[in-house]
Amino acid sequence: MTMPEPRALLRALYDTAVARAMPLHTMGAHLPPPPARGRTVVVGAGKAGGAMAAAFDALWPADAPVSGLVITRYEHVPPAYKSRPGRIEVVEAAHPVPDAAGLEATRRMAELVQGLTADDLVIALVSGGGSSLLTMPAPGLTLADKQAINQALLKSGAAIDEMNTVRKHLSAIKGGRLAALAHPARVVTLLISDVPGDEPGVIASGPTLPDPSTCADALAICARYGLALPEAARAGLNSGAFESPKPGSPGFARDEVHVFATPQQSLEAAAEQARGWGLAAHILSDEIEGESRVVGQVHAALARAVARRGQPFAAPCVILSGGETTVTVRSKGGRGGRAGEFLMGCALALQSQAGVWVLAADTDGIDGVEANAGAIVTPDTLARARAAGLDAAAMLDRHDSQPFFAALGDLVVPGPTFTNVNDFRAMLVL
């Protein structure tokens, strides 16, 4: 198999990783049989929600009655399902900060699962992004409160499990409460993981899963990052009134959980493709977290060691990683996301190292709130930036990764992919 040129090779690896996570190819083995008696109700939320609903509709027996509601991000419904909707309604709402459409759809979803019996089956289709899309404030809180808290969490630099611990305890639907509303129906949760470690209860803040974290944990996280809370939120956390359903609760006894698409699986698919081109492929980890620009610097140091010393890997090779980095926002007005921030930190630390190309992109097709998934760094990125009058270090300080790579023509723009297994990074060293 002829190896493509570096840019095409990296983009092909990204496309392979995304394809591995598409629900139509992976969900079927985990579907339960239709109930002998009773109804089947499908609920869910996430950036992959539209594709999961479409896949479920295609895979579920045509003669088995089913209805339901799934919430996804704006513009994240597969075109074929949007033009010819199936049996599962898909509602679009805002991400990463919730809006009124998400609030109304969540209220409707809560009504759908109430009044079910032990003969009924609830299928929960859950993927990353569901924490924002599935929004129902805890008693005493408003949508405006949740929006402000979400914005503060996103700018704080908190890890995804920390953010979701806070979200669970300020919600009337997350942290197992959706399953509690559906009791005594049996709940089967089908998950696409976008979190380091694939912990089911962290994905989309675990709306159908018991929650081991506590109100005290949520308060500690808010204190750690200096997050201001409305008085109603602080009171509910301090009193324990906002405590979530815990592991061992009898209401979860008949439920099942299946994680059917993960970051590791996508990295392995990309590695297999690279090896088909005769390249050694190394997966660092699918759980890498930390400040995006710093993680980029560490990746750059590794790539330079390979290129200059043949350690710890010999060139030519591809080095892959996944996970979810964070951006601590210190300057207002910047445009870009985690992938772009990683790449700018990486480019500066690479110091125009010959023979190294890097792609970083979010597998959902959207880096932060921009239209690109990520971008590509080449050996001459910094030289081209200087020629264009761009100050890479200053733009990184402003969190302006999107304009930086747009000016160089190096953005990766696949559009919404309709799935989400988080960050994908590939370094090619020749």
C-alpha cells in the first residue's frame, strides 16, 4: 500500500478513527431484545445523539413498537435522518452552554419516562456533550444559573470528571435521576465514551447511572477553582438536599450498561491503518489530560527525541494519543478550542523540527465552538506564520488558535461527524 503524503496521511488516520466510532457499525451487538410485554421508550442526549437515534431506528425490529426523544447539538443530526425522520424524535439544542430548547426537550423527556411499569424497557442513548444538552436545574435554580455555572466551569481548567461532578449535583435529571424517574422500568444504557478511562457515570454526567460522588465533592471542586455559586446552589449542596442516587440503590438492580465505542478503539483503528502503510504505530494513551498547551509541549518533546535521537521510538513512525485536555481561559475574546491550543503549544516547542507533522482534532468535528475540528502543524508552520506576520506566542496567549491556523490554510474542517470519542492526536515522524 503506497503511503500518502504527510497531510493526507494524518487526515486519513483521523477519518479512520472517527469511522470506528460510528454507532451504526457498533451498536447492534448490545441491543436487548424487545420486551415480551410493555413498551419500549428511547431517551438520550449527546453530540452523537442523532446518529445513535438513526442507528437504533435502523437496527430495532421493524415490527417492534418504539417511541422516544433524543437531544443533540445544533447541526448534529445526520442529513438522511433529518430529511426522513424515523421512530425516535431528535431535538437540537445548544452546546457547550445549555439553552431554552434543551431545557424544554429535557422536560419532555422526563415526562416520557414517568408512569412506566416493570414490564417496560427504557433504552438510553448517551454520548459526550449530554451534560449541556440534557438540562433540568435542581430545585431553586434557573436556566440562567446553569448557564453561568457551565461557562465558569468551561473556563476554569477543571477536568471533565470534576466538571461533571458539579453538574450532577445541580441537576434534576443527571447523576442517575433520569433512571430514577423511569423506575420501575428496566433501563439499558448504551454509551459512546468521550472521557478518559471510559467511566460510564462520567459520560454526559451519567443521567441513568448511580453516582458515587457527593455534594461535599462538588463543593470542594467549586472551592478549588474559585467558582461562584448562586445561593440556592450553595444551600442545596451544603444541606445535602441535592444528593444524587448512589451505587447499591435497588432502583438500579435490573439495569444494564454497555460502552460500545471508545477512544482506545478509535486509536487502535488508526494504528492499524498506519501499519498498513509500513509505519510503526505507537499509542501513548487514550487518557491524556492536562492543560492543552502543556500537553502539546510534552508531545513536541517526544517527537523531537524520536526525530533527533531515535528514542524512545525509531522513525519512521506514527505516535497516537487521545483523552481530554483543558484550556484555562485567561484572556477574553480568543477563538479556538482544545485541539488548536494543543497544536500551538506543540508548534512552538517543536522549534520547526524537520520531519515532524502533527494533527490534533476533536472527533465530533468541532473544536470548542468553531467550525473546524482542529488543524495540522508542519515543519514549516512557524516560518510560514512569520512570513504572514503572525506572532504565534502572542496568539496562543490570546487563545487565538483558530485565526492562526486559518491564516495558514491548515485547519481540519470535516463538519459535524455525528459521533464523539474526544480528542484525537497523531504525530508523524519521518
